[in-house]
Amino acid sequence: MQLSEAKILIIDDDVDVLSAAKLLLKRHAKTVDIEKNPQKLPFLVTNGDYNLILLDMNFTRDVNSGREGFHWLDRILDINPASKVIMITAYGDIEMAIRAIKAGAIDFVLKPWENDKLLNTIAVALEGKDKPVPVPEEKVKEDQKKGKSSSEAIVASSDIMQQVLATAERVAATDANVLILGENGTGKTQLAKHVHQHSKRADKPFVVVDLGALSESLFESELFGHVKGAFTDAKEDRAGRFEEAKGGTIFLDEIGNLTLSLQAKLLTVIQERKVTRVGSNKPIALDVRLICATNMNIEKMVADKSFRQDLLYRINTIELDLPALRDRPEDIGALADFYLKQYAKKYNRPVNDISSALIKKMQQYNWPGNIRELQHAVERAVILSQEKTLQPDDLFLKSSGGQPATATGFDLEDMEKTMIVKAMKRFNGNITDAARELGLSRAALYRRMEKYGL
């Protein structure tokens, strides 16, 4: 059966996952139904005549063990042994994924998924080919080889981001130079990796260079390499970052920070597709894909003659403009949930959900630091929260007037003071418990309390 003719059911207790999956699949499948409550599965399977079911491994009653996923998989197959079920699971739940396949699932997808991989998995399942399902460990190793990880995933279901990703994936198939524009924290590095991972160079190196952190004196040596004796500290030959990216992709971040003299040197390398190490006169041919990024108004810089127009022509064959987080509020809930799960696992915290009131508060916030600010805000909330569900007062955000709503997002001293006050209140003034929660010694907590007059 073709995907375009399929009737699909998605069961997951996360409304953001349901929304994202339906938004993607409704463009490809005949019918897509979603359901948050697994208790409705028997009725839906009996009466829905679905060609494929996407089933979450974990629901709210049983967050980590996967027991409910297996229970509902068994119920589905009891009702209709011919049902095709794909399990939805998280990175790290490899053993559960293997057990699910042995228990009757035909495949699994990892959250957060890549759209093209999810569509391919569903298409293969619907076609019913006798194709062996890859062992989960092999899938993970393949992703790791290509530099993919859950922490680098692009979480996006909004129309504006889907358009950006669709363009990025079309461009990825070519070797065209790409310029990524966007504010700080919008995910320019992740988008560059996304282009690399969808290109024919995906199994080759992805080399990142932060041009904003490079001094002018180190620019040539760092990017182009040097030979022994080229300067005082050159004790051996060293390949530059362009050579390290051989066959793969080089990502030049913050390209707008380059001086005009450095822009001229970079332009020569891009035009000639050759690099010459410092201290050598032997050019080395380059085979790299070039992706650049900046948060600056590059067109204005050209008009002001602080950026070379001929260099801009070379680097922006295709421009990808990343929207600010405030312009894609429908993605905020999924992003917050993604980071919550990541940090709950990292810090071994019992937090597993975000209240709808907090999601609403986050969607009304301006996010001047974009995704990076959201990520750090969720990390702090996961560390400090004593509840399983994050509430509005768990998150530290600036108010629209610039004053702290709960604490300031960027003033570290205000944030620290607020955290201490909150911890002391939570533990009824018990210094030992508050210090342990904050990751401080009693003496360190006393010093900070004295500092802030608490």
C-alpha cells in the first residue's frame, strides 16, 4: 500500500508530539487520526480500520519502563493480529525497542524524529516488503557516524520552520554554498549540521569554525594550516580546518566578524578551491562544501562597505533565514519538552511534564535569547523543581518591561539570589537541605546569603 492511500492512527500522551506528527503526515497520508488516551485504543482499533498505528512506549502512569507500551501493543495485536504497529521511543531505550519488535511491532522511531526518516519507516512498513528491520544499535551507530545526536535534533512543526527545513533538504542534495542568517540562539549550527547530514557528504567530516573567536594573527594558520618553522611556535606541519574537512563540510560561523583583509584571503581560497599553508608555496586542492552563518545584517554591511560584495556572492548561493523563536510560538511546547527530557535524564531528576499554564506563559514570552535561552531556562527549572510537573513559577523569565518576572534571564546575581530564596522557602529555612539542592556547601550558601542580605 502507498502512504498516500493509508489511514494512520497515532497514540501518544504528549499533545506536542501528536500535533507535530499529524502536521507532517497529513500532507502524505489519506487520513491521520490522533489520540492522547490509550484507553480508547480497543474501540479505535476495532472500528477504525487503520493501515498503520504509531504507538508511544511510555504514558504518564508509567514514564520510563515501557510497560504500558507493551500492554497496548498486546491489546492491539489481540484485537487484530494483522495490525502494523510502529513504536515511538526515546534515545537510549534500545533494549525496549528490541523487545517491542520481538513482541510484534514491525519497527520503531526515535523521538525526536527526523521527518524524512519517519516517512521512510512508515512507507516501508506499509509496502509490506520482506525487508529485515535494522537492529536498533545499528541505527544509533549510523546516526553517531554522521554526527547526529538527540541533543542536536531540530524540533520543529511550525509551518515557517517546515519551509526552512524543506528548502535546506533540497539544497543539501547539491554542493551549493549556503549562508544561514538568524539571530543569536536560533539554531544556525544545528541547521548547518542538518544540511550536512542530508547531503552526499554525510559520512565525511563536519568541521565547525567560530570566526568570531579567531584572532587576526591566527586566522591563516587555523584555517589554512602551516608548515614547520613558518613562525616561532610552528614546531611541526599542521593541517588547517579546510584540509580537516576534506570530502565533507566546513561551517564558518560568525562570518560577518571578519575584517576586510581576512575577507580577501578567504575569498581567494573559495574562488580557487585551493589552500596554501602558511610558510609554504605549494597549493593544496580542496574538496569541501561551504556553509556560512551570521547574525548580522550582511546586506547592510555590504552597503556600508564593511563586507565585500564579491565574497557575499560566493557564499550565498542559497540563503536560509532562521526565524526567531518568538515568530514560531507553536514550536515552544515541543522544544521545552525536548529539553526537559534531556535534562531530567542528565541530572536524574523526577520531572517529566510541563503544565499547560507554563506552556502558555512561555508562548507569550519574547525570548530575546531564542532557543538557547529556552534551553537554559528549562535546564535551571529541571534542576530546581521539586515537582514532577513544571509550573509557571519554576521558570525564570524577563517580564515585558525588562524586570524579572520570576528572576532575570541573564543577570546571574539576580538569578542566583532568586534561586536561594526559592530553595530556602521550599525547605522551610533548612540550610543543609537548601545547600544540597543548590549543589553548594553550607559555608558557600551562608556566604551567598550574607552577600545578598538574606
